Amino acid sequence: MTFKDLGLSAAILKAVEEKGYTKPSPIQEKAIPHILEGKDILASAQTGTGKTAGFTLPVLQYLSDTKHPKYRPLRALVLTPTRELAAQVHDNVREYSKYVDIRSTVIFGGVNAKPQIATLRTGVDILVATPGRLLDLHDRKAVSFKRVDILILDEADRMLDMGFVRDINKIISFMPEKRQNLMFSATFSKDIKKLAAGILRNPVAVETAPQNSTAKKVTHKVYKIDKSKKTEFTIKLVKDNNWNQVLIFTRTKHGANKLTKKLISAGITAAAIHGNKSQGARTKALKNFKDNTIKILVATDIAARGLDIPLLPHVINFELPNVPEDYVHRIGRTGRAGAVGEAISLVCSEESEYQSEIEKILKEKIASTIVEGFEPTDTAGPKRAASQSKGSFGKKKKGGNSGSSNQNKPKRKPHFKGNKPAGATSGRGRTGAPKKKRF
Ligand code: ADP
Ligand code: MG
């Protein structure tokens, strides 16, 4: 199967070729034909499998196949949960649309709205946006959704987690009922299925990997350690192994800042990326990390979501996420494109419960290691089974991977509930592209 076999135009194929893609990824191969047919889809695939091109290419094909109405109304809208992801998706849209007459732009908060409004006024065919700023600009009449033919929800599960359901439904309420809806998600929770049921019409389910599965070539490793020793241990890990590019996850923004400071004082170049950082700081941190100006990027789950960081050999979970699906997303940052990756988690006694939840969705036990000099002293956690695996350094001691305890049971973050889609419709999606002006 080639991109040409999928029925994409020469102009799009040329751009794809320039990106160096030789053949479509499995998700692209499966999703693109349905999208070109005008069907709604609900697609799930692991992180890093090319979902962006999976929806962008057929949408560009549709937009360039159909005549632009004179005043160039917005016809395709991509919603993403984070600014970084919006910027990244838009970079892709720009690259893939290099040789077609398609105008695009990206809208997100944290930056001046004026230039965004000015660009929107010139007329764009496809817009990539985060929900908050988009609604703001809609309120200010800078954008209209009345002519939107295709709605794309990228990283829909994260949008749910971030509480964007109301915003999404509000945006949808301004759209025509007849439209095509594409929903992409790396994981599938009950809530996501509920959201999908409200928005999608007769969707084709496109799946390329077992749900919630992680990249095959990722090895998981847990170090049992006291909370108070985690920083020192992280510094040791990075220094002893001479790691040059490591993504570290913390649970909180404050934790990310604190760890970053400690790393820097230990002589390791690092930057934090999270929601309290200015857009400029976030963009700079990501750029410096990508071009290796800094060794460590310390991120919260929300900030890291969907970032395209290629070939990352190591991801460290400084703390385990309290939502197990987030673990899957985190380690989606490693082992991409067939490369081997290592997902390391530093687990203190009170996090044992999180570990067992993660093991449940991974359907595998993660071997635990205890490193000499960093033995956990906090015994409030579960009784440890004496199962072992070899550590990177130091002598192994006792440890365990049993993970259930009622003591210090961490509270789970409440999952989003009850999404009643305001704009949900029962009409049919568009059928058969290309098509003429409607409505
Ligand atoms: P996802 O959204 O599924 O996490 P992305 O769309 O961000 O994945 O793609 C991940 C990486 O794979 C990007 O660097 C992208 O350029 C690359 N990529 C996408 N499609 C292909 C392809 N057909 N062949 C090779 N690389 C691809
Ligand atoms: Mg993506």
C-alpha cells in the first residue's frame, strides 16, 4: 500500500514525499479511505503512529477537491487540548498543504489575540485551535463555525481529562448539523465513548493496536525508593548513565519547578514545561530539548501530551500518575518509531496503589528494583514480595512488585462525568466527497 493507492492528489503526495514518508502507517492506511468517503470515524492508535497525517491528508484532499466559497469560510476545524499540540498539528498541516491552495492557521491562548483575529479575517480553510481561546474569538465574532464541514477532535481523551467537554459542545452547537466528525484518541475510556456517542454519527471504529497498549519495544522498570530520595537518585541516574535526552514527568507544576532547579544546581541542563509557564517559555524549553541544548525536560502530563519528541530513549516517571492511562501516554514518548525505549518509574510506598492500577491496564507486572544506598525506609506501603530484577547500578537488594495496600491509599483524580453534548445531532454526516455547497 502506498499513499498514491489511497487516492491522494499529486500535490499532496509531493508534500508527503518531501517529509520522507515512504508508505502510510497502519492507522493512516485504515483511516484515510473512510475519511475520504465522508464517514465519521473513531480512531485509536498508539502515540507516535502518525495520526496527524491520518486526518490531515484526507481533509486537505477534501478541501482542495471542493471549490472554495468566495469569502473562504472556515471549513475544517481541528481541536486539540494543548497549545503545543495545536502548534505541532498546524506545523504538519502547513507542511502537507505546501502544494495545495489551502489556507490554515493556529489559535491558542497565552499569546496576543490581535494577530490571530487579523489572520482569521483574511479567511482560512482549516483552523487548528485549543477550545478556550477559540470560543473567546468566536464570542468576539472573529470566527464563524457556520460553514464547517469537518470537525476533528485530536487527543479527545485528554480534552476530556482537561475538562473541555463543555467548550467542545458549545463550539459544536454553532456548527451545521450536517458535517463529518473525526475523533482521535490514544486511549479509550468509558467517558470517551460517551462523548463519541454524542458527537459521531455511525462512526467507523479504526483501531490498530489493542486498547491502552503501549509501544512494544518499551521496557518498564520500577525503582522502589523513598520520596525524599527521588531527586538525588534521579541526578545519579542521569549522571551515571550519561543520559543526554531524558523526559521526566512530575505530577505537579510545583514539583516540576523544584526538580528542575535541583537538576540545574547539580550541573544538569534542564527546563520545566507546564501550564504556568508562558507560551514563550514553553516553546523555548521544547525547542532546546529537541535540539539538545538541554538534557532534561521536566513536564507535567498536560504539558507533555501529544508532543512530538522523536527517538527518546528514556522517560522517567518521577512520580506515578494517578490516572493510569496517563502512564500509557507518558511512555508513548519513548520507543517511538520502532526504537527501543526505557520507561523508569520512581515509586515510593504511597504510590504502590498507582503502580498496581497501571499494571492492570498494561496487563503486565513491572519488575521492581531497589538500589543500594537508596533503600526505601518508609514501610507504610504494601508488604513486599521478594521478586527481583537487576538494577542499572549498585547491588540489588530486596524489593517487590506487589502493589496492593489499603494503607496510604492515594485518592484518584475524579474522572470527568456527564457530558451532554449540546450540539449533538442525529443527522447524517456528509457522504461522498467532494460535494457542493450546502446549507
Ligand atoms: P500521533 O499523533 O499518532 O502520536 P504523529 O502524527 O505526531 O503521531 O506522528 C509521529 C511521527 O511520525 C511524526 O514525526 C511524523 O512526522 C511521523 N510520521 C507520520 N506518518 C508517517 C509515515 N507514513 N511514515 C513515516 N513517518 C511518519
Ligand atoms: Mg497526535
